[in-house]
Amino acid sequence: MTISKPILGLGFALAFAAPVVALADMPGDPTAVKQDDQGLWHDKDGDPTYKIEADGTVDWYTFSGFRRYNAACIVCHGPDGAGSSYAPALANSLKTMSYAEFFGIVVSGRKDLLNGNDLVMPAFADNKNAMCYLNDIYVYLRARSTGAVGRGRPDKHAPKPQAFATAEDKCMGPD
Amino acid sequence: MRKLLLASCFGVAALFTAGYAAANDELAKLSADPNQWVMPAANFANTRYSELKQINTENVHKIAPAWTFSTGVLRGHEGAPLVIGDVMYLHAPFPNTVFALDLNNDGKILWKYEPKQDPNVIPVMCCDTVNRGLSYADGKIFLHQADTTLVALDAKTGAVVWSVKDGDPSKGETGTDAPYVFKDKVFIGVSGGEFGVRGWLSAYNIKDGKLAWRGYSEGPDSDTLIDPEKTTALGKPVGKDSSTSTWQGDQWKIGGGDTWGWYSFDPELNLIYYGSGNPSTWNPKQRPGDNKWSMTIWARDADTGKAKWVYQMTPHDEWDYDGVNEMILTDQKIDGQDRKLLTHFDRNGFGYTLDRATGELLVAQKFDPKVNWATGINMDKASPDYGKPIRVKAMSTEANGEDVNSKGICPAALGSKDEQPAAYSPQTELFYVPTNHVCMDYEPFKVSYSAGQPYVGATLSMYPPSGDSNMGNFIAWDGKTGKIVWSDPEQFSVWSGALATAGGVVFYGTLEGYLKAVDAKTGKELYKFKTPSGIIGNVMTYEHGGRQYVAILSGVGGWAGIGLAAGLNKPTDGLGAVGGYAALSNYTALGGTLTVFALPSD
């Protein structure tokens, strides 16, 4: 495969001009290109993403993320990623946040201590209700951030893949 | 006559309990002085009624801000300040700063107490880092901090007199309710129903901060302080293990039933009244049984904590209808007879009136006509289901099943009324109730428990009832008959506490930030003023230097800040619809200000 001149030039310029970290923080093209054996869609960079059919049917993970987000995250981040008076609107935050950064924040938590107006997010690493569904929540919020999915419960969704159900039971553990 | 009896029969005891008599009498006297506001709900009965009448229906349209004060905090501001003598005591959300303000000097700060708390308590407060206020007794100001510390401060200097830790935030236990002083003790509850925290009521000695007793909402009788023979529910003894027998296995240990609301007290009956919150988790399938004693009105003996009577309003809750709202005590006539009453506007949409001495259920009616999860409350004393809600199967999230979205349930989880307290006017014999007018879709699913992490187990989306665009109403309610007398619609839920006055005026605040005054008889709006931020605090009033003042905290947040700050979506809007509802964020942003109103001084 030949690398065309403009791209070569761009690559050269980027290598010297822009720190790699800054580029990695932006989410890439969200188009779903490949589905893995658990039914999760991935973009061309390998990050989880959403797939919406022409008639509005969302993939299972986007639907699952709507439910899990609106149970585990809503108490601070508001309904459908719309924010509250004390935590940011994730539908907005994900416009400029990569999968890796999102994952890291949910796992480790975050503190912004502002002398009396402290904002503190806990670490969810030990919380199965978040961790077992983290890809779902990410995919849903990504769809919210690009406008692919609006407010409210998605009307139509693809069925739950069997492999998802198996993995879910394994992750969540016994009743 | 009562005082004489006390002196003669309890002469010796009186020597040892002199502290009790002093604190109780002192507070009772102070709360009868309309110039001051010495406890969170104005008085032991929690009526939020003031005898002040300088401001009345004729002149209230002339009131204007007289002075203001910023707390420096931008979180949800619930509760109200106290006024004792010439000093106003004001609290704030986390970090829970306490200010003593000099009313002789335009609110100059006499002292300030700034607790140092671990900020890791913040993320275990489900519904913003609110604090519902302070209490006073015996020269001390009491603060219940987010990290569950109860601290007694010298009212003159702000110095710490004693301090005690009531719970453990690493287990999800936090403090949001105001402390209450009754007799010789200060009472606090605990928050954390969304974190599996088993609720309790703690009683601490005013003098030294030692724990006198603690009554849990669930557990063996030794924990709940229930006597199987003597504690009654609707007139019948509750029997042995009335709590644990309604839970599966050890589920009661993470059972919820938290106690973060308002408490009232009848000094003659010596009973404290309060409600317990939702059982954990929100997914009813994971906790079979009636889940006693969550969602319950409690009457406990103030000295020993023993439960005299209990009444569970929503057995085996499927909707998060916490039972913690205020218990307003009034003496009114029912069927021509003088009765000692307790009136409670529950999250579940029913306004209950009970006999507060015996726990007899007298009235239970919907205070929002759109309530639909139950058709009514069974009032047939002969029925085995006496006192239980008559549930509508289609609105049962459990009957519909896990992973099924139950639609159009009214009220939404935030209830027909949340913690925002109602007021009662003995002039009109009406209750003034700030309500929510919101329905929901609710879908429960399996969740796992881990200490200090949310243990919720349901997804919900909220919207006004079909056909309505208002998400709140401010109503006048007759507790004797269970009827709405008048109803003023509001665009957003009315999330402030109401104030009723002898001037015939009722005050409340709106989520957009308006302080409003209405005629107590008709509900006609007489005045409104837009304060710096949405109001979730409680209106209070006091008199100083011959002028009556009305004060309100603004600072949007709380659970209202979650469900409504970002606007709600209509189920009829298509996917991705633009517009939807007028969002609260179109009207207000964060704030933290006390605005104090008065008639112009001329």
C-alpha cells in the first residue's frame, strides 16, 4: 500500500508538532465497522461504538447502556447524560473524551476540590453494577454525544445476544 | 398542675434531670415566641406556622429584599436558618459551614464554623450534598455533618463543646437531616437508602454527647426497640420479629428504611414521630416480603426509644416511595370530636391523617388526583388488608417483571411530595403542601451489593402526567376530609418548604427561583420575586427591631437538581426530538444565597 504524499507529510508534521497524548484523547470516527463475538460493535480504531439502523433500531449495547447509565450514573450525572447541578453532562463530555480516558475515570474516580465547591466522583472499580456494563454505558453515551441517540428510552433495540447474557451472569456473579 | 405533679412526685429525679426540664421548657417557651425561629420546623408540632402578622394579605405585595447573604457554596440549599434573639444561625451544604450572623449589624459574621470533612463522603450522597439545618438548645447549636458527625457548638463563640461520629461513610452512611432537640436529647437519623444502609434514629444526651439509645428500622426486636405485645400497628400488637419475618435471610441487614426527614414531638404523650425510607434495593424482586419496617410512620417514646405504634404505608415498595416526610401534629375535630392528629403527605401520593396517640388510621386520600399505582387505601377495619394500599397490578414493577419497562406510573420515584415540608394554619385549618406532579417509566433489574456503592437496581425516566404540562402544584388540603381545597399549578415541581402566617399569607419558593406569597384562603398569588437561584429551601419568618422578615435560601440542587435540572422528555416525542420540555436550566443556574424580605421601613 502506498502512502500518499499529503498523508506522509501530515504524519511527519504531527510526529513533530502534536503530542500523541492529545490526539489519543479525542474519540475517533464512531462508524461501526466490526462486531465481536459478544455482539459488541467496534469502530476502526477498535473502540466500542454504537450501531443504529435506518429505522432507529439501536444495537443491544446501546440499549443496555441506556438502562445501566440511568440506574448507576443518573444520581449524579442526570438523566440520559444531560448533567445535573453538580456533575457534568456526559453527553457533552464524551465529545472530547476517548474510550481509554472514560474507562480510566470510571475505574479510578475523580476529584476537583474547589475550596467548598468540591466535586468528587467515586472509583467504580469494585462496583459490578458499573464495571460489568462499562462498554454498554460508554457506547450509549457515545451515541448521545454525537446526537445519534436522543433523550429517552430507545424505542427499538436488537435482541440480547446469548453471549452477552452468559458474560453478564459470569461478571455479576450469583444472586 | 402538671408542673406541681412533677415537683412533688419526681422531686429527687428532678434533681438529676434538671437539665432535661430546663432544655424542654426553654425550647417550648422559645418556640412560642413568634419573633424567633428556634427549631427547624418552627415548633415541636412541625406546623411551620408563625403568629407574626405585620405582613398580611393587604400589604405583602409591597415587601422587598431587605438584606442578603451568600454562603459561598454552590450546591443544593435545603433547610432554613434559625433566629435566636438577635442572632441568625445559618448552615450550608457540604462543607456544612455554620455562620452566626448579627441581626443588629446587617448580618455581620459573629463567628463561623468550618468543619474539615473528608471529601470522599461526597460521592456517597445520592442526591446532592444537602443539609437540612441546625437545632438549638441549652446555649448550643447542633450541626449534623455530611460525614455523620454530630457536633455541639457554643452558640456565643462557635467553639466545639462536644463532637460524636454517628455512622461510617465508607459504608454509604451519610448525614443530611437536621438534628432535633426534644427533652434532654438531640436526635439524628441517617441517609443511604440507595447504598443499602439499614436506617436508624440515634438519641444523644445534650449535655455530653453520649449515645442514649438507637432504634433501627429493620432487624430483631432488640434493634428496632419494638415490644411484640405492646407495640401496635393499627391497634393490633405487631408480634415477635415483626421486621425480620418480612425479609428473606439476612437481606434486612442492608435493608434501607433510612431516616433523613423531619421529626415532630408531642410533649404530653412523650412521643417522637418520624418516617422511615425505602427498602434497599429498588428492585423489588431481590427482596421478597413486606420489608418491615421500611416506609413506616413511627411513634417512639422520647426517653427509651421504644416504639409505641407503627404504620407501614407502602409494604414491599416497588417504586422508591420513601416514608420520611414530615409528621404534622394538630388538634382538630373529626366527626364532632376533638382528636389529637398526625397528618403526613407521603411520597406515594396519599395524605394520611392518624390519631397520634393510638396510631388509628382516620383518613387516607390522594393529594394528587393523577396518582395511579393504587386506587385507594383499604379502610375496612374488618379486612385482613386493613390499612394497606389497593395496588393496581399494571403499575406493579414486580408483577411486570425484571427487565420489563413499567410505564406511566404516577407518582414518579420522587413522589407526589419529597422532603419539602408542608405548613399548617390554625386560622384556616388547612395544610399548605408543595407537590410534584410527575409520572415515570420504571424498569427494575438485577444488581449486586458492595459497601459504599450505589445499590439501586432500576432505571427510570420521568415526565408530567399525560395531558398536563405542569410538573408541580401548590395545594391547600383539608386533613379532616382528605380533600384538595385549592391548587395552584407550577411549571416545575414545588420543591421548597411552605410557611403559613397569622397575616393570612402563605409563602413558598419555586425551582426557577421565585419566592411567592399567596392568600391562605384562596391561593391567589399576591407577590413574587426572582431570587438568585432555584429554591429548594424552606421559607421562615422572624421579627427584629419591630420589623417582620421573611427569609429563604436559594441554591438549586438536591434530587430536584437531578431529575429536573436537565429538563424532562415527553414520551410522545420521537427519538432524537429537539425541544422537548422547557428545561429548568433555561431559568436558573447554581447559587447559594439567603434573601431576607420585609415591608419597606418608612
